[in-house]
Amino acid sequence: MKQLCLFRAKKITFFALLFCIACKQTVKLDEQDYATRWAEMTLFITKNTPANSPTYASRCLGYIGLTMYESVVHSNPKYVSMNGQLDSLSSLPLLEKGVKYDWILSLNAAQAEILRSIYQQTSDQNKAKIDSLEQVLEASRIVEIQDTSIIARSKKYGRQVAQQIFAWSKTDGGHRGYLKNFDKKMVHPNRLGAWKPPLYGQSFSHFPLHPHWGENRTFLSINHRVEAPRPIPFDSLPQSAYYQQFLAVYRQNKALSQANKEAAIWWGDDPDETFTPPGHSYYLATLVIKKRKPSLITCAETYAKVGMGVADAFTNCWKWKYQFFTERPNTFIPQYIDKHWESFWPDPPFPAFPSGHAIQAATTATILADLYGEKFEFTDNAHVGRKPDELRKVDFKARHFTSFWQVAEETAKSRFYGGIHTPQDNEAGLSKGKEIAKNINHLQWHQ
């Protein structure tokens, strides 16, 4: 499956740049292109690195986005570094006084360095692609710069920023988290309504994914202190609020329209086949940047906010998932409603409440709306060209939206359509995602 993804990735246009190395040509790029080329490379590596997971990918995007921002923040006196504003981050490198920097070269060197470091487990072939993109973008830029000292200084600064942020990342509790995806010694709570390994699941493992991820450091201290949502207590009586949650899933899955099915598979973002749900958010940020074409510093701000937002969203979500350890419909419905029922989409290997899809989508929507306005029309083509889902008889069709919150709501509903989340899972995720995003937005980004 991974090798197939590598071949499909040839369709990504930015890899055409790599041919310029062989023919010693350069490509004229706008400043936004340098940011989006690295975002596209980030998603390629995310998609094509084994043992990845939504949790680990969200963390990577947080550090990669922050590195982009810090590598160019001093290009504009109206912008403020995150140094001293994020939890335990206080040692980023200082600029040399009275000398010039080229901020595109700084960004280029920083992105290459952090991507190689944060995804150190990726293949040598993928590392070569990172190196090649760095060389191509550098060649495109240096034709406009005569002073070799500016070139060397800018690249050195970008690398130092990335190295310091990577060193800081190693202390958050999630470093090399792909080596400990499942804890085989974990004792599952034995109570009514507790999560159980699914018979119809996405994973071969009967152990839940990253049960200790919620113990990791968040980017913002305040996000670590966000109050937990409260799930409805277990009750098997048909008139109870708990029972009605699962009955709603059951009825919806019995009446799925083709449009419902298309939404369900579009937002699945299985990490074995795609760039994961947080990667989809990073992809949406790229769509927005390509359409709006903001300044380089605004591009970097966008990726930093979205990256750190989805990272903190997943850390909190996983903390609450294992705090409450709630079951999914595939456990409750066969036992209390219909013993022959199966969900449209297979269960992921972790507890239900709250929804990870909903919380990270709401975080992203709230951040992008703050930057670009809530009303924003665009088309999501992320999965166009994939082979149809033969099992479910559904094609991957582009999604058109007129607002960011519309994306968040459809992402959440897609898990309801899939039969793997109840309404309360989604409602809690959407609400807490907004809260986490607002904390990101309220950092001092500008003077």
C-alpha cells in the first residue's frame, strides 16, 4: 500500500521542480510558493512514512509549522516570536545585529532541517526528496542574491532555528512516538460502556493507540488546562439519553444516502493510505494560501497556527479519550439494538469520546476563519483520482465549501455517517476544538 502511494505521488506537481537539478535550470517562484512547496513535501512525507498515526502526524505538523514561522518572523517588525510564549520554549537563536538576511533562504533551510529531523524514521528515498527540494528552491532563490555572506548567514540561521525547535520537541513526551503506538501492558477498564477492541476494525491490534499521548506537553500551557467535556453516563434503557445516542447512529446508518457515503469515505483519511486527518487540515491551509496568495510571513503564521492547533487538539482529545474510555457503536448497537449490525466504516483502534476528527477540524476552521474570514469558497480535491472504494461502492468526489465551519461540520458528520461516532462525540469535539483554537489565536502574534 505504501509503495502504491509513492507512485501516486508522482502526480503532485511540485516534484516537477526536481528535474531542474539535472538540467541546471532555475524556476521563478512567488514567495508563497516556497511555503506551499514545503507544505506539500511535508504531506508527502507524512503519507509515505511507515507506522505513522494521526496523533504522531499532528505533533510533527505542529513543530514543522512553528519552525516555518520562527524562520521568518523577524522579516517583519510587526510580528512577534513565539519564544517565551509556548510551554518551555525559551532558547531560540538570536539574529546578528547590523547584517542582512534573506528570509526565503532561511525558511528553505529550516524546513528541510526540521522535516529530516522530525521524520528521521522515513526512508532514504524520502530523505533524498527533501534534500532535492531544498537544493531546487535554493537555486531558484540565489540567482537574485549577489552577496554570498547573506546566503550562508540565512541558511545557517534557518538551520539553527530548526535544530533548537527539534531539541525542544524531544522533551514533550511524544518523541519517536511511532515506536510505542500500542501499550500491550495496559489494563482495560472493566465496566459497562467501556471501549473494547472491535471485531470490525481498521487496525490488527487489539490494544488502543497511544494511550499515554494525552500526557504529552501541549504547545500552549493554557491548552493543557482546557476543561474536559462530559459524556452521557452509560444506560441501556431505550428511553435513556445514552441509548438514544446509539439509536441515532443505527437509524442514520440504515438510511445512508450516496452523498452521506461520499462524505464518510472522503474524510476517513486512513493513515495507511493518506496524509492522516491532521494532514488534511494542513492541506486545506495550503488551498487557502494558494487562493489568497498572502505574504510569506502570513503563510508561515497560517501553517504555525494550524499545525500547533491540530497538535494540541489531538493531545487533549487523547487525554479525554483515555480518561473516559468510552465505547463505540459497534459495541453497544449489536448488544442492545441489532445483533447483526455493522458500521459503514471500520472502527479505529481507540476509545470514542470525543471525536478526534471533529476536534481537529473545528480547531482548523476557527483558526482559518480568524485569519481569512469565515466566508471562504474553495474546493477540496485531496482525494480526487483515488480508485473508488469497491467494498462500499463509492467514488472519491471533490468537496465544495463556502465557509470553514462548513468543513468542520461535514468532517464531524462523516464519522456519524460512518457509524463510528455518536452525536455527543462530535458535539464535544467541535466545542473543544473551538476553545483550543481561540487560545492559539489569542497568542501575541503581532505588535
